Amino acid sequence: MNYDIIHIAGKPHVLVPIHDFTALKNAGSNANLPQAVLEEIALGKNSPIKIIRKHRKMTQSDLAEAAGISRPYLTEIETGRKDGSIRSLKSIAGALDVSLEILA
């Protein structure tokens, strides 16, 4: 593997292709998600909960019911208006069949 090293503010940084980055980031994770989904999560443009929920073909109502939370509360978590409690995030992770770490 070839990686480029660049210096930003006097510190070395390694440029890693997104595919390699997600593989490293999720090594040993029980995410059981395809590489394309992991890459979309790594890009950080949308909520990991929303990305995985859509991959699992679940509506917000489906996920909220499975996690035992209200749909409006799930919406607030997905949009970033609320962080969500640890308890709620654990419930969401369980309903999505992923580790809690993948949602953070």
C-alpha cells in the first residue's frame, strides 16, 4: 500500500484512500455492514443512524418502535438537534444490529 504524507501546521498527516480508512476504522467491529455503507458513514455527511436505518430498509417509525423511543425523538437524534442519551443510543444500536461505537 502506498500512502502520501503531507505536512499541515508542521505535523505529518497520512492520506489514506477512503476504502482503506474505513477498513482500518472498522477492523474488529461487529458492524456487519457493506463497505459502501461504512464509507458513507466515514464521510460524515449524514447521521450514521439514518444511513444504517435506510440500509436496513426501515422507516423512522419502524426504528423508533424497535428501539422503544418516540419517532420525534429519533428524528431529533438523526438531524443532530439532540445528542440522544446513552440508553437511547444503545437501544437504537440494538435495533439496527450494530455496535454502539459505529453510531458515535
